[in-house]
Amino acid sequence: MKTAVVEFFKRAEWPFWIGVIFFIAVLVSCVRLAFKTQQWLEDGSQLPVKRLVVEGNNQYVSKQDVYKALLPMLQQSFYALDVNKAQQAVEKIDWVYWAAIRKEWPDTLKVNLVEQKPVVIWNSDFLLNHKGEVYQARQNRLQISLPNLFGPEGEELKALKLFTDYSELLALHGISAVEMTMSERYAVDMALNNGIKLNLGRENGVARIKRFLEFYPALVEQHQVEYVDLRYDTGFAVGEQIKQPETAG
């Protein structure tokens, strides 16, 4: 065996060895070039993100909000920027419901936003979106006045469903609810935009709202109504506002 190997090396001519050396040199050069190219692509100063484009019909989230959320990543190169991590960073902005991010060669990052749609203020400190999901956001950015909804933690969807059903009935008569409280036993009280409070109890809320609306015109014509207690199988009780006595000037 050793003799055969020795004979092979003896018969091999010098061009063969030159070819082997050249191949190795090319291979090493390619590896070094790939390594240098990778370093260059990941160098933020060589291939920076120059443009940030924020798309979407945004009322609550500004481009500055997005820029601040992405600032650490914008200091990376365009090539190295991870769009999945960028998406996660943007979706942490309090008013963002969903975000999609894509890179456009050679230097543009595009961010498409879908904002939260606030429906009610939940337990003073939180908001509920159109799906009944709880989120926290800066309420000073609200551009509309929202009703207040109070209820037990974990019962957001049920409370919102009741509030929506009752509000739709009231709206048919030009009345809106500005506040609703649902207790842990699901008893409901509502405050209306006309100053009247409704005690609806735990059951048959829709039927009790209809009963109230049936007699509403006569009630407000004959009484200065403060509250209407509808927690009866038939009828209801009315509480009137107490007039303050006039004082002599």
C-alpha cells in the first residue's frame, strides 16, 4: 500500500500540484469574500435605512411614535434589520392593534398600521375595542367622547354585549347611554345622556328597556325624573329630582 502511494506522488507532475494550490487559494478567497461581504451588509454605516414610511388611516399613532419604537433597529443596516422583531416593537405601541412591515430595496422601511378602535372606557383606566378586548392607552388622545363601562375583570365581552344591545334600543328614541355598571351578579345600572338613571337588575334587560321607552314621553312630561327602577315584573318605580327651595336675595 505504501509503495502504491509513493509511486502515485512520483508520477504526479508539478501542474497537478499547482492546480491543487490554486483551487485551495480560490476557496479561501471566496470564504474571505463572503465573510467581508456579510460584515459590510451588517454595517449600519454602509447600508443604512434612510426612509421610514408609515401607512394607514392613523388618528392616534404618529410617525414619531413609530420612529421611537424602531430607533434601535434603524441604527442597524437595511440588510440586518429583522422585520419580525420590528413588527413586535411597533405592535407594543399602545394604540396599535396590528402592524405589517416590509423592506424595499435599497433603503426604505414601510410600516402599515391598523389602530385600535375604542368603543368604551373600561373601569376608568382601560379601553375596550370593537371585539371587547381590553387594552391600555393614553386617553388624552381620544378624539371622541366615549361612554364609561364598569364591570368585573374577565367579563368585558359580556358587559360590552349588554351595553351594545341596550344602547341600540335607546338610540331608536334618540337617547344614548353615557355609563353602565354591571355588578359581579350581573345586575345592570345605566346612566343616560338626559340625566336619568335606569336600574335594570339582572334579568330581562331588553324587555325592561322597552317598558321604559314605552312610557318615556309621559314620564319626562309629568315628572323631573332622577331614576327609574325597572326591577319589577310589571311596572316600575320613579324617583324624582328634589327641587331646592329658593332663597331670598
